[in-house]
Amino acid sequence: MLVTATGFSQTKDYRVVFDLTSRDSVNQQAIIREIGLIKGANPDAKLEVVIYGQGLDMAVKGRSGQQGAVEKLIADDKASFKVCAMTMKRNNIDKDQLVPGVEVVPDGIYEIISKQREGWGYIKVAH
Amino acid sequence: MLVTATGFSQTKDYRVVFDLTSRDSVNQQAIIREIGLIKGANPDAKLEVVIYGQGLDMAVKGRSGQQGAVEKLIADDKASFKVCAMTMKRNNIDKDQLVPGVEVVPDGIYEIISKQREGWGYIKVAH
Amino acid sequence: MLVTATGFSQTKDYRVVFDLTSRDSVNQQAIIREIGLIKGANPDAKLEVVIYGQGLDMAVKGRSGQQGAVEKLIADDKASFKVCAMTMKRNNIDKDQLVPGVEVVPDGIYEIISKQREGWGYIKVAH
């Protein structure tokens, strides 16, 4: 087993950027669940969810089926959520319509490939 | 903001290989739109779309809902489109049935992982 | 052409981790077919399929539409299949319910990003 339940696991290099372009509730629930499990076993993991394209509503107040969960993960410093400004513009969403704590990046795809280049793992959220 | 509208942005290392295995028009429209946006802000970006599996029709004349857009992106040197020869063979598609400008690679997956190894970013097109 | 049909191709660095979170039979058939094609042309390729989330049933006896194919790929040493222990636990699946030869990893996402960090290519199986 590569992972132990205690201290040792915290020394792992656990950095992941998740690519979310789905409005499918199964995908949106999966990423919330996965973040909880990862951080439970690896408190020092760095996790970032980049939202663009069809995924936008997950980041928008009153449209996100996971709004409470997203807010709590951000408030508890378990993950960051970043939404693409170009996707927001195309859908006429302003920054003040976002779920509290969600950040804006100018270009979601560039955010993802920048993280990849820095050595973060990459997971596409889809099923 | 990481991106400016002018010269500075062109110095970024913006290289992406897109993995397209979808016949879903939402995905096929998304990749066309994303390439336009990326190249608008980053004229020196290198973008490649690798098509295999269920994505094949996007590369086939008379079957691609994005045929005009694909042709124009290639003609304007904004992106390259490469289709997997093994997928073509399995579907009895010859090279002369491809949208003009689309290239053939012997193995779509190997093309993708080769680009990854060269430091290109990777984006799976799905939603 | 980057690939030849004979010896030369075997010297390529062909290592891929496939990320399968789909119960869709098109995706599950695709990964079986792709492994066969890759190994046919590149006998030394290292291929690993990491199964988690909605993909679980592909690894479970009596639930996998690809059970015979998975067993044969493993027995012939063509690919390894690894399933996430957290996904198994959540679905009340024990190790003895897995398709023979399927291995268990404590955390499917960590398995994937570890392979990425070791220089393996990454392919999300989706369409």
C-alpha cells in the first residue's frame, strides 16, 4: 500500500488540478466527494477545480446544486475553485453572482496547463 | 491577471493538445470556440486537436458539423487537426474523405502522449 | 510516420495510464480495443487502467460487460487494471468480488497522478 492513514501520507506530493466542464450532477457530486476523501487522508494536499464551458453553473449562486458544499470546501481551505472569465463573459455572469470564495481566472485552459507544467497532476472530471 | 491583451501574452508557453473522442456537437463546438478565443489572445499559441474513436466524423467531409470551421482554422494556421489512422481504418475512411487540411497520424493516443512528454498541456474535450 | 510496423516501434517510450470513471459500454469497449491495438504494434508498451467512481462495475465479477476481455488482457500481461479501494468501500464491494487479476489501489486519483509524475502519458476515457 502506498498510503498509510496517518502522518506518512502527508508527505506525499499530492497536487491535483481538476478540469470541470460538465453540468452533470453526477460529475459535480463526484468532485465534491473526492475532495473530501483526499483531504481527509492527506490534509496537505493542494486541490484546485477549474470550471469552464458547460460547468459554469456549479460556480454561480442559485444555480449550483453544490453551492453549500463548494462554499464550505473553500471556507475550510480544502480546495480552491477557479472559474474562467471568458466563460463568464459569454454567459453574462458577473463576479458578484459567483458562489462566495470562487475565484476568477482570465483563461481556464491556461490555468490548467500552467498547473500541469508546474508538476500538478491533472484529472478530467467526466464519466 | 495573468494575461494581457497585447504583447506580453505572446511570450507565454501556450501549447495544448486536445483529445477529442466525442461525436457530441456541444464538445465539437466547444473546441472550435476555445481555439478561436485562445488564438485571439495568444497568437503564438500552438494548438493541436487529436481526433480518434467516436470523434472521427468531425474530421470527415460531409459528416462534420464543424467542417467549415475546421477548414478555416487549419487554413489560417490557428490549429492543426490530426486523426488516428487506426480509427480511420476501422471505419473504412480514406485519406481523401477527410476535411481538407486534416492530417493523419498512425496512432492518436501515441500522438497525444508524445506531446505530453514534450511539455504540451493536455485537455480532454468532454462534458 | 512516427511508427513502423516492426521492431523500431518497440523502442518507443509507450507508457499510458487510462482514467476510467464511466459505466458507458462504449467507453469500456473502447479501452479494451485500444489496449489490443497498442500492444499489437508495441509489445513493450506499459498500459494501466485505473478504475474509480462510476467505472467500478467494469472491475466486478458478474457486472462487467468486458469481464472476459479484462481477464484475458491481465492474464496475457497486456495491461494492468487497478481499482480504487475508496470506490469499492463506498459501494460495498470486497476484493473477492473483483474480476480475477484486477488489483486494488488505496486511492485511484493518487495512483493516476503518481504515474503522470513518473512520466507516463495520461488519457481520460470519455466520449
